[in-house]
Amino acid sequence: MSNDTDMLRHEMKERINATNAPAQPGMEAEHKRYTNLYDLAPVGYLNLAANGAILLVNLAAAALVGCTRAELRALPKTVCFKNGLS
């Protein structure tokens, strides 16, 4: 594995560990399952705010552009969307 992939996996594990577990029994497993499906998907996913700001980025999206998820979230929306959102 490359150092970038290792770093992204480490970042993902930190994010999962930092997330507060839901209070209801059984919800923790579902939350973890969803997080793994999102983060480990073979295609890049971004969750955007109404103003175009990047809220969430999965590992494939970060690897595709060659930066960390934190770096992507910090980008101004004009960098990602030349003409803005329609």
C-alpha cells in the first residue's frame, strides 16, 4: 500500500473512533456499517452543503485528487465548481 492510502485509512479510523456512538442499542453497528460503505466505496463520493461547500469526502474521492479529506473540505467551493451549483 502507498503512504497516501495508509494515511487515508488512518484518518478514516480516527474519524470513526472520534464519532460519538448513537445512544440506541443496535444503532452503533448500523452507523459503523454505513460509515464503512461510504468511506470504502470504490467510487468517489462528496456530500455538499447547499452553498457548495464540501461536507464529507470518502477515501476514493480523496485518492482520486491526491489530497487528504481535510484538504478537500477546506477548499473554497469556487475551486471545485467553476460555474457554481445549478
